[in-house]
Amino acid sequence: MIQAAQVASKFTLFTHHAKTFPNLVTALRNSMLRTGVFKDEKTAEEQVIQVLNFDIHLVKDFRGRRYIERITECIPVENKNEYTFDHRNEKTLEGKLDKFMDNATRYFTKITDRETYRYVNIMEYIDDGYVLTNKISDANLIEMRNNMDDSDIEGFDKFVEENWGVRIKDGYAGVEKIETPKKTKTTKATASRRTK
């Protein structure tokens, strides 16, 4: 499923039973390790997060109601080169050694504690209504808009402008801030009464 989602597909849908988003990533990563294709946890995890854009988490409460509890976005963390070459400007061996140790500390932190992703809830079910809690990342807003037909773009642009105060430029030109968005409204919705 991860392999299929990486190539030749606009999107991939699948179901899972993880209770939290980190549990989903861990379960998929461990499944990839069990196949024997990957030996390194970080590499397997990076492959997983490349295909997990959104998680739509459904629940069934004790009354038998089924509803979407939250929509979560997965945002890959880019590995940036934060090393410095300040040691070249140092005049003393002690100064050069201090700069070297700074770079070594950054290196070992990246190797041992590097985060491969962060996640945010975009929408949550709170007090019998859906509330927008965070903005969708610029990269996903652009991708979503570029895969819509003209009839959907107008409504999508209006929604994004009203709720997050940004405008998506045509193509891959980016996202620009236009104004402070109005206070997010809670959309009242009753959870589905269907029971299984």
C-alpha cells in the first residue's frame, strides 16, 4: 500500500485501527520493517510519512453513534543543514574546537533525536459540532487546489480566505496572507445515529 501510494497515483485510501496519529505511523513503520525491505526505523518511517497526508479518524461512542472525531494532517519535517563554518574565523585552537563541538552536537542531535514529521488536527468534533482548529499546510493547500476543476476552485478559495486569511496563487506560485481571518465558526452537526 505504501509503495503503491508513492508512484502513479493521485491519492490512496485505506483503513486502519490506530487510536492516535503517532500510533498509525508506528504501526505502518513496523509493518514495513517486518517485510524485510527496510532495516532502519527512520528510513521506514520516512517512507510512511511521504504518503500520509491526512488521517480521518472515525469513532463509535458508547451510545453507538459513529462520527468523524478529527481530521489530522501529517507534515514531513525537512532536514535542514544547520552546520556552521565559523571555525574558519576563529584565531585560537580553543575557539576552533568550540565551533567544532557545536557542529558535532548538532550532528548527533540530528542522528539520534531527529523528528521525521509533525502532525496537527485540522478539524475536531467538539460539543456536537465541527471546529477548524489549525490551517492546512501551504503545500497541501496548493496541491488540493491544483487538483480541482474550475467549479470547485471558487468555493475552495472562498473557504480558505474566510477561515485562514490566505490566498492561494495559481499553479505552484505559493500562498499569500491577505488579512486576519474572522473568528472560526463552529459548524453544528449531529453525529450519525447509525449503529453497526
